[in-house]
Amino acid sequence: MSNSPYTINHILEILNVVSVHKMNDAIIRKLVIDSRTVIDPEGSLFFALSAKRDGHRYLKDAYANGIRNFVITDEKYIDLFPDANILLVKDALLALQSLAKYNRSQYDLKVLGITGSNGKTIVKEWLYQLLTTDFNIVRSPKSFNSQIGVPLSVWEIEADHTLGIFEAGISKGNEMDALADIIQPTIGILTNIGEAHAEGFSSQSEKLQEKLKLFKATDLFIYSPEYTEGIRKSDLPGQQKFSWSFKEDADLKIVLVEPIEGRNYIRAKYKSAEIECLIPFVDKASVENGITCWATLLALGYTPEEADERLAKLTRVSMRLELKNGINQCSLIDDSYSADISSLAIALDFLNLQNQHAKRTLILSDLPETGKSDEVLYVEIAALLKQKNVDRLIGIGPHITASADLFEMESTFFESTQGFVENFPALHFSNETILVKGARKFEFERISKLIAQKVHDTVMEIDLNALAGNLQFYRSKLKPGVKVMAMVKAFSYGSGSFEIANLLQYHKVDYLAVAYTDEGIALRKGGIKMPIMVMSPEPSAFDAIVRYKLEPELYNLDILQRFISFVQDENYPVHLKIDTGMHRLGFEEPDLPELLRLLNETNKLKVVSVFSHLVGSEEGMHDAFTKQQIAQLKTATDLLSKGLGYEFIRHISNTSGISRHPDAQLDMVRIGIGLYGFDAGLHNNKGLQTVAVLKTTITQVKEIKANETVGYGRKGLLPEGGTIATVKIGYADGYNRAFGNGIGKMLIKGKLVPTVGVICMDMCMLDVTGLNVKTGDEVIVFNDKLTISTLAKQIGTIPYEILTNVSQRVKRVYFYE
């Protein structure tokens, strides 16, 4: 994050520094908390935060990336780098917040602070669209609204900004005061108060009171009384107040919302007159967010006519990067969220996360709304692309084209998107990862459509942020030093291959595990360099295991002897499985003397881990047996380590073991289905996020007469007639035939609708009687509302089977915020 330069000496004056190792008075332009996301290393100050992981572990990585200025809390690192500036403080997060608070205090500008349960980011982005012609705006990147994200955002304020728009999010009590002191909003906007992020509060009232602290010193407070129930207007914050409501008397009283051809016409009473606006969206959330923006424009003094004109031009905000398969074995990253340096840097970091192709290509338009001159802007972009190792640039727009000489990599330029489209066949995209990043007016969806591989209308969307969040959820339960092995067998439980593994590698898990050798080979070919354990190594695959540097699980004397006979290396890494009660694979106690003899007679193998598999870690009725398994593994590993004369990693805990059995963590844990949001050891998967959404579309809608039958075998029957919709998913896509005849249900426009008749190979039929649906409408097979667990119960199976059965012909699309 960047602003007008501060020097190290100036920062020493601002912060309460305990000790300092100072080499020079460096100029600081950017604050960094992640050693992997470095834009300007010479001008960056790295904060070793101790949030989900200890930031001191990544000091050397930050140094290797060129950073020479650090804020730490552990004094043993004060002299780590002789040529660096190292500031020792008591609390690195507090230091980060203090620096941002000081920067905010240097500028007298209008600042909009936004909080609520939902809609914060959308309202922020729409207000940016609505106000950008009148102000030079600084705003939170993406959804940077946390105790860390807010100071990083506020640090962006510079002297030429005339308006700030910052969002603040909290998850528990006593968090908002710090954010309010950093943002210091002059205008407050409350979006709503709903169920989101309610876990850290005893009641809705407590959550509301905490959120309102953001507005304690605002001149103007914009809100709906529908979300401030129980608080008198006189007790609300803000010297002035502006209210809107569907139900109550308010400054802006909504009297009509009427959908018209994909838009919503809204009429309201304002200052004793009726006014109107047109919002180009129809869904309920967008209507409410749009009304919040309408109220804000009116409260800021815009006329109803000006507000209507601007609201009609709002464009949809996509807050996620989209990764999908492209033509000619390419991977496509589609990001049209916002056209500024911060979002470009985030997108480039995601590009660098992908290792499946050696070549990285960026298709970039002019960035017209940064507030910077072309001379400054494109010098900065050129340096950023070089620093992020972009191999190929395709620039589109007159401004970036005029700056072509600044870019050192392979590059091509076009004055317009049409120029790119006309020359597309000559650009020869093949075996590369392509990031498409453009301002909206350049209509880069035309480019994405050309590069994307045609997608089957049935798609599984994978939320990579949710998966990373679930990983952090389990990491937060681990004792210090416990390693993590992530299970990515069975196509990562149906969720993908290198796409998932790249994310796990980026988040520094210690091991990956696959079931079969070919899965490991696919990961190696996809650029995965971290250790990979193969759980079912067949002797016929030994050659490939060694060639691709995979690590086999050895589970009986026969496969051990065969691998010893095959391998030519010394100290080849292997993993030993002990059977403690699963009785599937593994050495048993009588095998251990012979196992030790064979290992000690050869120098070919190095045991890197010894492990077992818990049988019933999720159920209390098996707790005694689980403890027995843990004890049995400890006995076996003690014997093996003594017999071998060296130590190795010991592990037995699985997903539910992490949740329910802290004593089973040992040296490493194995996380499987928990990464994807399911843990039978947790009540209703509490704390986990939904990772996968399976959706399809309606192919045709038919009216069925009374007693007509539907589908094969005439199994489907609507006794009174009705309407059926045929949708593009069947048992070849993984939608089990057991879901037929009303057992299974899907979501259309928020309504559950049952199947009719048997499930066909490529499609099935739904009873949509009474619903206004048409061809092309979206149908949800499972998501966070209609969960995989619910589907599993419908047909008497487990979530694993639902998830892993989704066919690979169903295209996966990956999202990352």
C-alpha cells in the first residue's frame, strides 16, 4: 500500500519503538504484511504480524524479495540483517494501526465510513462509480475491512485525494474503536444488520452497538431504522442524520419497487415529493444496496434528477478473480473488478500463484481513473510487471500504447479492444497462464470469451478464499510447530488438481498427499514442487515415482522389499503406515522387527514419517478406541525411532481428529474433507466455509397435463398437471440416479423444487409449477444454503461421495478475492 513518502526517522517519531537497528534513513512508501506480495521492495516496510501465523517466520523471505525495512516484536531478530532497518515494538499490529492513524490525521478530507453485516464492499464500489467524476477518491482495495485491511487502506491517502471511502468489518466485540480511530469518518453509512459474522456477539443488539462505534464522531449518519431497532433516533450517532426505509417514515420512504426488463424502478417520498430512480439490477440485495447509495447521494446534496441519472449507469461489481481453462492448454484469469494499481498488484500475485505453465501473460488496458499522470502511472506499472515476472504483455488503449517503450518484456499493443479482436488469430496463445485485466469501458469480456474454453453449462465453482480460510481455521487449532499435510487425492475431493495444490503450496502447507502415482505426476507437471506422498504406490509405478520425486507410502513387507530392490538412490524418502485398527493397510506389531532389519540393512531409504489412520475420530462413541490407536502408534514409533537411530515425523490425526482430539496432533496432521467445508466432528460444520457451488441451467420449460408422465419408465407423474423444467445435469455429471422421483431437490430463484421422474444420463426434470422460469435460468444443485450434507442425507450417503462424484466433464471455475 502506497502514499507520500515517510522516512524511517519520521516513523521512529510516530511509533513507540522499544529498540532499533538502523542503517539508513530509508524512504517508506508501502506497508507490507505478506512477504509474497511485494511491489516496491526498496520503499517497503514489512510488519511481522502474529495473526494466524507468526510473521517472523517470513522475515528471510521478505529480505530475499528485496525488503530492507522491518517492524518486529521478537528481539532475537533485531540484528538478523546487518544492512537493514529493524524496528522492535511491543505490538506490530498496533504499530501498523498507529502509522495509518497518523497518516489519516495529516489530511483534511471528506471520508465515508461504511459498516454493516452485508453489502459493505458493493456499496463502497458503487459509491466510487457514482462520485468519481466529482472527487479524487481513495478507497479500500477489494474488501480490505479488517484490523489489518483498514490500516493498509487508510495508508493510501495522499495530499491530492479529496474523498476517502473505507469499509470496516468486525467479528467480535471491542474491535470497532480501533478502526474508527484509524478511518475517522466524517460521514457514516450503515448497510444492514443481519446474521453474518454473528458468532462473536451475544445478540444482534450487541453487534449493532459495536458497529455504531464507527460513527461516533461523524457529521452525517446515513441508515435505515429497520436496522437500528431498539435505539432512539436521538441516541444514534451523527450530528445530522439521513434515513431511508421500506416500512417506516424516513427522509427517503420507499413506496414502490417494480422490476422492468432486467432493472428495478423505484419510487419514494422525499421532501414531501415523489421521486424516482432506475437501478439496473433485479436481485433483492442489489436493490437494497442501490437504495443505500441513492440515500447517500441525496444526503450529500445531489438533486433527485442527478441521482437518478447516475444510478441508472451503475455496473455490476465482481469482487473475485476467475480462473478457468482456456484454449490451447492455457489457463485464463479473468479480473475486471477494478482498474487501479492495488487491484492489479493483487491480480498479479494470483497470476504468480499459478505454476501450471512456465509463461505468464498479462492483457492490460489503460487504467483511466487512478488520478496519476501517464508518466507516473506507466513507469510504476512497468516496474510492477518486471518485479512480478510477467513474461508477455498485451497492452490495449492509447495511453499504454504511447508508453510502450517502458516495458522490457515481450509486448504487443493495440489502440482498442477491437484491434485485439481483429488480430487475435495471430497472437498464438498456447500453454500459458493469461491474466485479463481491464477497465470496464474496454469491454474485456469480449477478450475473455475468445480465450476461454467453451464451458459445459453445468459448472462447479470453487471459492479458493474459502478453502484458504478453512485451512487457517484448522491451523488455528494446532499447537506450535505442528506440520500440515493436505489431502488432495481423488482430484482434490472433486475440486481440482493443480489449481488447489497451487493454493496450498502458496499457503505453505508442509506436505501434499495423493492416492495414486498419476495424481502426483499431474501435480508435478502442474508446477508443484513441494513434497508429495503417494498413498497407494504400485510397483509398476516405481519408476515414475522416482522420476517425479514422489514419496511412497510403504505399508507391508512385500512392497518394502520391492521398493528397496528397485530404488538406486541413497536415503530416498519414504513413509511407513502402521495399522492401529483400520485393518485396511499397514504394518502390524509382529512386522516391526523384520521391518527394522530390512531398513537397517540398506542405506537406500530414509523414513521421513510414520503414521496411522483414525477410524472413528468424529464420534464420541469411539473416543476410547481413538485413544487406543494414538497410544498404539506412539508405541510403534518409539520402537522404530530407537531401532533406526533417528527421528521422523509422526502423524495420525485427520480432519475430525484436529477438531476433537488435540492429543492426536503429534508432529503433523492430515487435513482432508475439512478443507472443503465438511467436518463430521463439528456441529453443522461450524466455523467452516462452503467451498464448492454446483450450478446448471434450464434447457427447456414444458407444460404437463394431468396424469401425463415424465421421463424413462414413465416414473414421473404430476397428477394435476403443472410445469417442468429440464436442466443440464444427469448421472454422467455425478448427479446420482437415487435423486430421482422427488428425492432430490434444487434451488431456482431461491425456491426448492423437486426432481420429477428418473435422472437421465445428461439431464433431469424438475417440478417448477407456479414459478416464473425460462430457458437459461440458473439452477443451484448445491451451495451454502442447499448443502452437500443435505444432499448426502437425501440419498443416504456421505458428503465425500457427493463431492467426489462430480464428473470431470463438469468444468471447474475457480474464484479468488
